[in-house]
Amino acid sequence: MKSEKIVKEPLIHITKRDTMPPWQSILIRVGAVLIALAVSAVLVIVLTKTNPMSVFDAMFKGSFGSVRKMQNLMKSVATLLCISLAITPAFKMKFWNIGAEGQVLMGALAAAAVMRTMGRYVIPSWVVILVMLAAALVSGLIWAVIPAIFKALWNTNETLFTLMMNYVAMQIIQIFIAIWIKSGSGVVGYINEQSHRGWLPDLFGVKYLLNIIVVAGLTVFMFVYLKFSKHGYEISVVGESENTARYIGINVKKVVIRTMAISGALCGLAGFLLVAGADHTINKDLAGGMGFTAIMVSWLAKFNPFIMVGASFMLVFLDRGASNVATMCKLNDSVGEIITAIIIFFIIGCEFFIRYKINFRARTPKEKAPDEPEKPEQTEITEGEKAPAGIA
Amino acid sequence: MTKIIDIIVAAIIQGIPLLYGATGEIITEKSGNLNLGIPGIMYVGGISGIIGGYIYEKMTPNPVTVLLILIPLLSSLLGSLLMALLYSFLTVTLKSNQNVTGLALTTFGVGIGNFFGGSLVKMMGGTGGSIALQQTGKAFRAQLPFAKSLGSVGKLFFSYGFLAYLAIVIAVLAAFFLNKTRMGLNLKAVGENPATADAAGINVTKYKYFATCIGGMIAGLGGLYWVMDYTDGAWTNNGFGDRGWLAIAIVIFAIWKPLLAIPSATLFGGLYILSIYIPGLTSWQKELINTLPYVVTIVVLCTVSARKKKENLPPASLGLSYFREER
């Protein structure tokens, strides 16, 4: 392609990079985050018409303003991180499980059902908690394994399947609530409010501390599992290339089903933590869309559990901060979602510059002014097409 | 009898936004782009129409009917076009992951819809919290003059605003385009195997861009129908609900065929409101009926994949970015 004989070489030519020095790729990612933050800051200031300093002040107060706010921040970070860790093995395998929301909800529903049923009897709380945990893990697992089996058997599109499973899960919760709550209010209050049976205890008097410890342990476990275990190795090979995996004797179907089972069970764990350790109730918005946000966290962190800690913290912090700014200005608090999305757009966009290299056409004296009428972004493939035509 | 007609009319009304979303998504998916941002695009289509309509209706003393329709229509199309362009730029040009981009786009779109829906009145310096555009809503809901005089037939066929008929026209045109025109066949080739299409001289990038943008604009009209016709020019936050995902379900249910999407959307619209019309249901039975659309979709998805009939399967390269050096 670099040959001088080609009459017209494309203006821009994209090639895949082999590797990039780590510092360079980190620099690109950090740059993207900074640009995204700058864009979000400008957006918030324009929308709310307040001065930047008070915006930053309000953002900070939205997350750290009071003990209660800090506890809620940590609770959300722990939940989001837990779901992100749960879906990571499946994602690394390139199994596009976007059904985490449903798997979390099924886990939460099972935990809540056990909590309600066993709460009527005088049973030690730790027994209830253990049964809840087991029920949550199993239902999350079942909810994830169903699409995996169909994928393994008939190559059913897992993205669409798991997406639909989310809404089935939400509806099942609605059905159970309708059966449980005869008054028709559709609201399950605190379960076992008096006896606290099945509630995770506050360690050292700190709310949600047990959730945080469990998720911290899970982070380390997932790092080791993906990086140093045989399972982790099989997952990466299947993710890179199914043909290679088959060639070296990995049973791809088995790996797919097993990985989804683990993924689903851990989503169930997140549901258990929400019911037993945080909210002590059940409704269809319990996961609050975090099953979807977790996908973005896992992707942003490039499947590295430790980077996920920072990524989930950043997203939760920004979401809360921006909502606080909007509420302060008596505007709608959805501005947090907008900012989350902007940051994700920038980070997934910057991946391109890490994976691909842009080669501009070398300027030679005989070359005329560029006569391509179209915009360069849209033409990297179009232009490539013209080159062979030039030879012919 | 009148009750059955009532149910059918309600099903059609519920089905129209779904049909717009499904037709748009079919065209998008035929290019191999699985745009999970459709729910967000439909929110943006709705709110852009509202913003355009709000500025015109509230800022001019005597609004003209034609402009009351044209301004929201164009601003809605513009809004959804920008969203679809963003998706195309990220997934086609920058080759980022389609699932992640789509989900982020939905978060973005729903956020934009709710933010402006909840804040527009205050930002424009008006009073009161909620948006209600009576005149614009009335213009969009205008029926044919003889509809009332035809009794139940008139109610069944002529009692809708013009956007309802447009949805069916667009679906029929999309079917014609995909099956009978050279460009439609090229588009399907791109979705099945972009490398082969590229080798055959089809401009893959251009097709992906155009299909996603046109599909997005069609889907956005679904949001516009919802806010202007169904809710009469009023905006409620999260009022559109999860209908965008239901539209994606219809794409599967209709096995990627726009003509089948017309009855499918009506059926799903019917299932969405069926529980209201069946007397004597307990609330859990109602919720069970509301589960049907999703379960039916899953059954169809599995059956289609198990039977492996080529013409019923999803586009082969659905969800994959195309990079020509990577064949």
C-alpha cells in the first residue's frame, strides 16, 4: 500500500496496532476521562447556570455531605462493583450477558421470599441468612444458565435472550408482590422489621460494612480466578477465539455454561446483599438499572477487578454529585445519567486510538490538493476501496 | 361487540409506537448494527418534539396548525438523527462495542428525556411544573372529518392521528425496500457478511451509517407519537416506560420482517393492555398476563434459532463491528 506506484493512496489509512506501551494507553484513557469530565462540567454549568465553584461544592456534598450520604455512597459502590465483578467472566468470554439486572432481581426475590417465610418462625437469624444466601445464589444461577444452555445448544442470540429475561424477572417480582400484599398497595415494606431475622448485622456499628467486606473479598477472588486459575485461562481463550479453544481441546459449550453459572450465582449474591444487607425489601426497581451500568463498568475497566473499584466509585460519585447539583437548582436529577453516558462515550471512543493506528498519506510534491469531498471519519474504508480501483 | 372494537383500537394505539421502534430497529439490524440505544432514541424523539412544540406554541401568539405539526416533527427527527449519528460514529467509525455503546445511548437518551421533560418549563422561564401542549396535541390528533359518522367502522379504521397511518406506510415501504430494491438487498448483504459485501463493491460504512440513522429517525417518531398523540402533548417522566425494549422484542417476534411487525406490534400492544379489559382478574393474574410479551418473545427467539431456517435467523454479523483488515 505504501508503494509509490499507486495512483491515489487513501488520505487516511487505519491499521491495527500490535501493542502499545502501557503508559501510552493509560495516558489516552486518563485523557479521555479528563475531557469527559470537562465536557460534563461545562454541560452542568450551562444547564444549571451556576458558577463552577458552587457546582463542585454541591457535587462533593452530594456524596460526602453527611454520614448518611457517605454510607449510601459506599452501599451503591459495593453493589455496583459486585454486579460488575459478577458479569466480568461472561463478558471476558465474549458472552454478551446483558441480563445481570434480571439475575440480580431473581437472587433478591429468592432471598426476600426465604426471609418472609422463615421470618414467621423463631429461627436463629444466621440460619435464615444462610438459607437466603443459598436460595439467592441458586436462582441467580438458574436465571443465567437458561440462556447459556440455549446458546450452547442452538447458538441462540444471548444478547436478546438475556435482555428479555430481565423483564420476565421484573414481572415475576410483580406477581409475587401481588400475591404477598393483599391490600393492593404493591409495596413490600421492610421484611421482618421487628425481629430483624435475616438482616445482616452492622459490623462495629457501621452500616453496610459487611456488604463492603464481602465485595472486597470478591474483588480479590475474581482477580485471582481470572488471572491464575485454569478456568480463567479457558475463559480468555474462548473469548479470544472459539476456534483456537476448540483446537486446543477446550470444551467450549461446557466453559460457556459453567462461566454463566458462576456469573449468575454472583449476580444472585448481589441480590442477596441488597435484600439482606441493605434495603431489606423487594421491588422491581431494587437493582435500579445497575445491572446495565455494571456492563459499562466492567468494559471500562478492561475486565480488571481492581480498576473496576475505581470505575464504579467514579460513576456512583458523579451520578450522585450531578443529581445533587440539579436538585439544588430545582432541575430534574436525571442529569446524573446524562453525565454517566458522556463519560462512557468518551472512554469507549478512546479505545479506538489504543487499538488502531491512523496513518495519514505522506505528502509528496506531485500530490495535488486533497480532492476527497467526504469527511475523513466516514471515509477510512470508503477511501481504501478506491485504491485497488486506481491500480486497475 | 363495541368492547372488542375498543380493545382492538386500544391495541392499535399501543402498538403504533412499538411499530415505529420495531421498523427502525429492523432496518438498523439489517446492517449488522444491534442498536440497543433504540429505547433512548425514542425518548429523545419524544422530548425533541416536545421542545420544538413548546418553543413554537408558547412563544407565538397565534400558532398555525401546519407549523404546529411540522416544527415538532422536524425537531423530533433531528433529535433522533443526532442520537443515531452518535451511535454510528462510535460503533462504525471508532469500532467500539455495540452492546456497551447501545446501553450507554439508552441511559443517555432516557436521561435527556427526563431531564428536559422535568426542567424545560423552569428553564424557559415559565410557571408550573409539567408540560402540556394542548394545541400541538390537538393538531397531531386531528382525525378525518367523516370518522365520527361511520360508527364502529369509523372508530376501528379512521379514529387515529396521521402518525398512526404513517407508521404502517413506513413499515410497508421498509418491507418493499428490503426485499425488492437493489439497495435493500445490498443492505441485507452488509448485515449478513460485511466482508463479502465489501468485496462485491458495496460501501459497508455508508450502508451502516445510513441504515442506523434512518432506522433511528423512524424509531424516534414512535416517541413523538407517544407524547403528541397518546398523551395529548403532555410529558410525564418515564411515562414511555420500557416500550423501547418491547420494540426490540417485536423485531425478534417478527423475525426481522417489517410486514410481520405490523400485526406483531398490534398483538404486543394488545397484550400490554389486555389485563385492563379482562374483568374479574386478581392483581397477580394481571401481572402474569403482562409477562406474556416477553415470554412469547423468548419462545420465538429459541424456536427460530433451533429451526435454523436461514431466512428467519438474525443477520449473521449482528452485533459485530467490521474492520476490513480483519477477515
